[in-house]
Amino acid sequence: MSLTVLNLESARFDCTFGRGCEGICCRNGRPPIYAEEARTIDEHLHRILPLLRPDARAAVTREGYLSGRRKAGQRMARVVGGWCVFFNRGCALHQLGAGEGAPFRYKPSICAVFPLAKDQRGRWYVRQKGYKGEIWDLPCLDPSSSAVAAAESLQQEKRLVEEWEESSVLTSR
């Protein structure tokens, strides 16, 4: 299966985390967390907690990692100190998975495939400034800030979506 991404050939994207970007996409980040993702996080929370910032660890221990807010019908990750609860000089969930050779294993799906997103008609596209009314003003979403073709930089994310769609993981999302 080859995933169709509407603007893949014209989009530009280069994640510069650790090369000038300090994870601004996680600033006030509240990704929706689906039930199966929450089960995975819950199962491994004892391994995740030591990777969190001290204030985030305390909040998760006291109140849990899910907030009362909802997006797309799903509960959202809690924000502590202005950052996603899982952010600690990068994503703690990514760090845990990467240590096992699977960086996306524990991440919420919306984070794992960023900046890929589905439109209202269920079609995939690359989030870009000026495309489909994108309002998030991140440098990485501004095509004028990168010469890197999204078709090159998003191969791993595209493969992940293809795998999920083949296994029906994303059919309801």
C-alpha cells in the first residue's frame, strides 16, 4: 500500500529538534491519547515516570497524565509548567521507545506522525503554513524555512501510517 498525501510533493519539512528547536511543538502540547495508547502508557508508566521532569512526575503521580480536556472525543495529555507532561528535553515516550529500537512505540499517534494529519474528508496531508488554514505558527511548518522536501524527511512517518492503516489501527481516527 502506498499512502496518498495530498501535498507531499510540494511540502517542505525538516524537524530541527536539537539543532535550534527545543521542542516548541510540545509547548502547551495536549495531544489526544486514544484508549489503546493509554493502555500502553499505563502498562509502562513505571518506566516512564523516571524519565519525566520532577514537576511533571509529581503531577502524574498526583493527578495522572491525562487532563480533563478532550479533543476529537479523546482525553488529552496534561500540561505541566507550560509543556506536555511527557516533555523532558525531548519526548520521554520517544526516548523510551528509541532505547528499545522503536521510537514511536509509546507515543500518541498524533505525535508519532507529526506533521502528517487528516483533513475533514479523511485525506492525509502535510501540515504547512498557508495550507488548509494551518494556524499553528511553527518554524518547521513554514515551507520557506526549509529546503528539505517532506517526501524525503517524512518517509518514516509515512511508513508508520501505512502500517497502521494496513492493520486498521487508524481506521477510526
